[in-house]
Amino acid sequence: MDLNKRYWEKRYEEGTTGWDTGGPTKPLTDYIDQIENKDLKILIPGAGNAYEAEYLFQKGFNNVYVIDLAKQPLENLKERALDFPDDQLIQEDFFKHQGSYDLILEQTFFCAIDPASRTSYVKKVEEILNPGGKLVGVLWSVPMNEEQPPFGGSMDEYMALFSPQFHINTLEPCYNSIKPRMGREVFIHLTKV
């Protein structure tokens, strides 16, 4: 399976974006609402329609960057948030991205990449996070499938994958998932060691 730019563009063209909730999800808005420092440099990789980026921007966070392989979701965000800075909408491969961030928000990206790339994901997040930086978000907690995204995973797998490079502040089932995802999400709050 080649989960390349064309694959994701086609999913948007066909409207096969079942992961899209039409707005920011409660696990992340609840976390965002607790952040006091609005100067944090924040990255949302593989952000899709980036409702969380729009939410952050509306809350006064101006250092929010969005990466996606596909152009359409970035254009969709720009249509909803006209003042969102163009140079903070990045169409590129996350694994080739250069930058440094205080916070990376994870929402649907990890479960969309090839499971064989998960170790590379952890290395890349560690590389671009500033010292003491955080990876916060939601991971899929369902049995692994081999056919197409979203790919599942388990809390044991996530613990083994992240614990060498991150302090695990929180790795537990989401108590505030949206109804269709209830019981199928894990909330992570990790700090770069």
C-alpha cells in the first residue's frame, strides 16, 4: 500500500474521509483549554481538515503550524479561517519536515501512516520537539488491520514504542471521546526526555 500524496488527495476527492468529525474533538479541546502559554509553537502533523488548528487559532494561539500531504484539507482550513497565515500551512511529507516545536498535537495522523513507519514517527517527533516539548493527542485503540487506514494499536504497543524517548504523563483510555469513538481511543500526554 502506497499511502502517498495521490492516495490522500483521492480520498478527499471521493469524500472517503470517515475520520473527519466535522469539528475539533473533545479530548483535544479539553487539553487545549488548559494551555496558558499562547506563545507555544505548535505543530499538527497529517492534520486533515485541521479543526484543532482552527480552534487554537480562534483561542489566540498564533504559532500553529499544520502539515498535510494533501492540498485539499489545507485549502479547507484556509476557507474556514481566512486569517490563518499561509506560511503556517505546509504541504509536505512530515518525515522530511524541518522545524522545532514546543507541542505536537496528534489527531488521526499516527493511525493513518503505515504501521512499519511508527518507529520513524517516534524518532521524527523526538527530533523536532524542543527540550521538554510535548506530544499530546489521541491514538486509535482497536485491533490492528492490514487493509487501509486507520490502523489500530494497543496501549502496550504504545508504551513500548514511546517510553524510551518520552516520559509518559498520560497513556490511558479516553473518557471524553465523541460517541462514535467511545472506547476506541487512547489519550497520550508525553514529554520529551
